[in-house]
Amino acid sequence: YGCIHSLKRNNKNTMTKPNPAMLEDVENQLRDNTPPETKQTLDRLIKEGHSEEEAKHLIATVVATEIFGVLKNKRPYDQARYIAALQRLPKVFDEK
């Protein structure tokens, strides 16, 4: 859950790092190309001007949000919901 808030800007206006387990999940998704929308989102965010690291952090926050929702609300994982959240990036987490 800590990863959900980790991309807010700190006092130096830089992004803080997400939970390493969430980043590992992003790396696994990219390696396995499952779902392919993860790589598509990474490429799109980089093209939009985000660094690769920042793009992966944004994706990791979506991973954390989905996991948190599954655990808190006892709802099943929903790949369509996850993909929709990826497609909204970075808007979902643009807070300054």
C-alpha cells in the first residue's frame, strides 16, 4: 500500500521510489510481455517525456493500487480494470 502514495512529489519536487516488490512485478510483466499493455504504457510514457525510471514507477503504482483493491475489498483481480488504469497514466497520479 505504501507504493500508492510513493509517487507524490517530496519537498524537493522529485519522485520518491515505490516499493521494490511492485517494481519487480513491473519488470516481470515487461519481461514476459504479460499483459502487453504494460510495455505499451512504458513506451508511451517515455515518448511523452517521462524517464524510463519514472514510467516504471508510475506503472508500479498502478500495480500497487490494484493489489490494494484486491486485498482491501476482497475483489478478484480484474485485468481490464488494470489495463484501463495503465491507459490513464500519468493522469491518475499527477498531483503536485
